[in-house]
Amino acid sequence: MMTYGDGVGDVNIPALLKFHQKNNKIVTLTASQPFGRFGNLTFDKKSQITKFQEKAKGDLSWINGGFYVFEPKIFDYIPRDQTNLEYDVLELLSRKHQIAAYKHYGFWKCMDHPRDKTELEDLWHSGKAGWKIWRD
């Protein structure tokens, strides 16, 4: 199992592992639908707004949530230390149909920018940290 360490979520790790074992692929990645950063607008032919949706979850697209299960065979696709996991390995394995997507519908958020850090800290201090699934 592997994660990048820059994202948090309430991913059910035993369910992820079970899904991986059932699908018999080299890689299982956790797919997530993050909240959009901006609102979504839908227009008609006269540029009239027909739908306004503020910061919708996922806009129907799925992203790589960064929580993985790998088979040891993954190392056959990593020939050197500078191998890029996404470009060199995952793109190739996707073409070979060797990646399964575990769809995670729960909480997920990355921390790529200072604004993400602030948002996650605010959630933590408010007691609404969706990734905190353990008991004190």
C-alpha cells in the first residue's frame, strides 16, 4: 500500500484491499470526486444562465485520490529511481488494463496549496475533520 502523503480522506482501507484482491490487477488506485474550486454555470443558447451550482462535488469527474494498493509486480515497471509513477508507470499500466479504480464517495481533500492547509486546519479545529475516523 502507498499514498503520497499530501491528501487526507476517510478511505476504508480494508474495503480498498478487498476490492484490490477481487480485481486481480497490478494496481488499484482510489478514485475520488473532489469539491470544485469554483461554481459551475450552465447557459442556454442566448447566454442566459439556466443553472448555477456553487462548488459542486466532482463535476462528474473522478481524480486519482492517491491511496494505492500495488502488487509486487509493480517493481517490474519501475526501472530506476527517477521513474515517474504517473507518467511512466500508471499511464502504461492503464493502457495494459492493469489498474482498477476503487471509487471513494467519502471525504477526501488534498493539501497542494496554502489555502488547502488553511481549510484543513479550520476543519480540524472546528471538529469537522472528515478524515478523522479514529477515537481519542
